[in-house]
Amino acid sequence: MSVAHSQDWHEKHNATHYPGTRQLCFLCDRPTERCEEDEMRVQGVPGPLCLDCYRENSEPEKGPL
């Protein structure tokens, strides 16, 4: 079970740990702007992806919306 931390805790942690609590894209090292609970992944890539890399590496959906 994960524990929610205060914003103060995040600030202190980020100041001494790179990339801190920011999640970085496995392919391009840019921030994903997401957290572990809502990260984007595709099969064959072992880490989280930013939106651009996710779009480039995911299969298009098939069928009507």
C-alpha cells in the first residue's frame, strides 16, 4: 500500500534526489507528467512513457469508438 506524502515532503525529497518524485520517460528521459498510479506503458518497453512516446509506440485502436 502506498502512502501519500505532503507537498513539503515532496519538496525536500526532490531537492536532494534526482529526478525526485518526477517520473521520467523510459525512452526520451522527459518528465511523463504522471505518477506510478496512472503511468502509460506499452508491451515491449520496460518503463513508463511520456504521451509522445506512448503515441509513437502503441498500436492504433481497432474498430469504432
